[in-house]
Amino acid sequence: MMSVSMMWPSASTATSLPVKAIPGSYGPPVVGPLKDRLDYFWFQGTETFFRSRMATYKSSVFRTNMPPTFPFFTQVDPRVIAVLDCSSFSALFDISIIDKRNVLVGDFMPSLKFTGNTRVGVYLDPTEPKHKLVKNFCLDILKRSSRVWISEFLRHSDLMLNGIEKEITEKGSTGFFIPMQKCIFAFLCKGIAGADTSKSKEIEDTGFALLDSWLALQLLPTVKTGAIPQPLEELLLHSFPYPFFLVSGAYRKLYEFIEKEGQETIELAESEYNLGKEEAIHNILFVLGFNAYGGFSIFFNSLISTIGKDKNGLQPRLKSEVRRVLLNGKRSINFETVKEMELVRSTVYEVLRLNPPVPLQYGRARVNFELRSHDSLFQVSKGELLCGYQPLAMRDPMVFKNPEEFVPDRFAKDKELLKYLFWSNGPETSEPTTGNKQCAAKDHVVWTSCMLVAQIFNRYDSFECDEAGSSIVKLEKAT
């Protein structure tokens, strides 16, 4: 049985740790998974679900069940090994021991009809030949997007901020989530697919909502929404997989839009990467909709609300840094200028640490191996499914001082901590390649998020969000 020490101290240190049986229980068939599901969604909530079991077992590694479960997920095995500290979590990135085939949201996999009966790149393991083609295609798209990515983002974020500013002037406050999603959708269509949303009035107005419905039906069995009270949410949203036909019309409209307006990107996939036309479009839509649009929608919301609710003097510091680097408007906002904004960048990293856009990571043991936590080794058998919950792993008190606190300059003060920032399905210090599953747009996400912060504080002296973080209630123009 191989021993895995990953980025931690030497293997000799690892072998001196005690080998323990993995604590925890799956409970009786049907009853155990159902109880864990109710705890996860209803009685405890996600974070308490993991924290309470970690406290009960006095271990950051334990066995439990993850939804979806009974009654209509008969082909889904909910049993997982939870890994909740930086050391054990990092095993998920070792492709020599972890298989990433079809485990995006655990053992549950939405119907392939949602992606045109195509196993898109996110479901492929790096050992599969198709993975290299699709990953290289994604990396190439991002490289070529440099011509328009920055200009399109700045243009659409300006339109978003203009609209928000107008709403606040007229109404005193405004929600920013929908304007933000419209901005993200439009700039990503151009940046990733080369498709201009202004060429289709319907897509320009409702494309983001079409993507939302397509995403929601795939993920509803696995996420708590709070949209309806319990127990109705359990009965109606978490008890069965949703059929594709409910959003087939929406997906068809998006498919036809990319087919028509993204021809250059599709031709690249066909000529350079040996992907068929339909396969290319389905992969483009998934990268655009699930990976990029979904991730940015979640993260920009966290970033804006975190900064907007801060009461500890962060905003004046961000404003000062942004305007100093931009020479009070004499320099442009772009990837190069925001790289000089150390506090802005550290703030983005810190929000990614506390609120990663993808909280759960999964991987299946490719071989028998010894999994290492900070203080123990655990034997994992081939075929077992590991589940990492990032918001706890990246609040590991053995790594991060005051791990529960929002410390904006944490990563400016200690850049060594970046190797424990895992939001991108890999350490921030590593790079996406065809041999791993790290997010191809890792750097684009960070620098685009920095541009958003720079854009805000180049235009405004300050802004304030309500307590829920969903509305902007105050906006002071730059003086």
C-alpha cells in the first residue's frame, strides 16, 4: 500500500504517524443515508454537518454519507470519506492515486442529456485520451481570448455599474445579482466562445436566465436552496433527479446561438483538436455555463458583499492602492496593472479561501493508499470516494492563523500560504495542465476579480451592502 505525503513534510515523517482506522459510520442501509441527508440539508446545514462529525470523531477524516440519497437515486452510492484538513484534502490533486472520472458532484451524475449525450471535459479523467484534447482546447481558447477578455469585461462591468448607480439614485438601494449575471454572461460569451450576445436580442436579454435554469436542474438534488420551507424542499427538490426535457428548449437556444455566433471557436476545435462540431459546442457551453458563468456568479457575489459589508477600514485602503497604481486615471485597468495591487489581490485570495465558488471536491481512489492528515495515516481502499469540503479545509487552524476571520492582507503578508489555497482544484502555486484537473482559467479568475475591485474603486470612493449582502444601499462617487 502506497503512502501519500503530498506537499507536507518528508515521507519519513509521514511513516512515523500512527495508522488509524477511519472513524465514522454509514449507518444502516436506507436509514443511514437518509438521516445524513436530512442533517445535511435540514437539521444541521452543510457546515455544521461536517463540523459536528469532525468534533464527534475527533478527526478531520471520517466516513459519512453525502446527498443525493433515497428514495429515487437507486444507482447512487452516497458513502464517502470526508477529508477536511489541508493535508488530507491535498490528496485529491494527486492523479496517481485519485481517479476523477464522472465525480464532479460525487457519485451522482446528472443525465448526459444535459450535455447532448457528450461526456464533457469536466467528467473526464486525465488518463483518458479525450481529456488532453479538451483541456488543451480550453487552454487555447483562454490564450486567444486575450484579444477581447479585458476590454469586454471592462465594457460590460461599466454597463453594470451604470445601471446599479442609476437604480440607487432612483430607489435608494438595489440588488446587484441579476445585473452582475448579465454582465458575466455577455463578456464570457465573447471571451470564451467569440459570440456577441448583441447579435441576438433574446439571448442578450434572457441568455443568463436560460443558463441559470440549465444549471439549477443539474444541481438541485445536491444543494440547499432555501427557496421553499422544509420539509417541502426535501420532498420536492432533493428526492429525485430532474429530467432534461424541462430545460431542453433553453439549452437548444443556447446551443444554436453558439453554433451561429461562435463559428471561429468551433472551427478551432474541429481543425486543431479533432473534436466534432456537436462535441465542441457542448464542451464550449459547459465551460462557458457551468465552469465560468456559474463560478463567477457565485464568487463575484461573495467578493462584492464581503467588501461591501466590511467595517474595518478595508475600502479606503483598496481605494488608495487602486488609484496609486492607476496614477489617478493615467493608466488603464488590465491584468498587468492589477498585478501591482497587492492588497486587492490578497483580498481576492482571502475571499476565495473563505468562500470558494465550488465548495465540494470529489475523487475516487485509483489504488489502495495511505491517506495522511496532520496527525494520522488512514488506509483507503481502491474504489472508495473521497469528499473534500473546501470551506473547512481552507480554515485549517494548523495552517491559517485566526482561520475563521476575514483578513484581507493575509496573503500579502505570507505568500507561502498560497500553496494551501485550493479553490481551483489544485494549489494556487501550481499550474493547470493536461495531466491534472486544475481549473484552466485559474489565473483569469483571479485577475478578472482584481479588475472588478479596481473598477469599483476607480469609480467610487466607497459602497455599502445591506446586512444580507444582497443589495447595495450606498454608493459614493469618486471625488
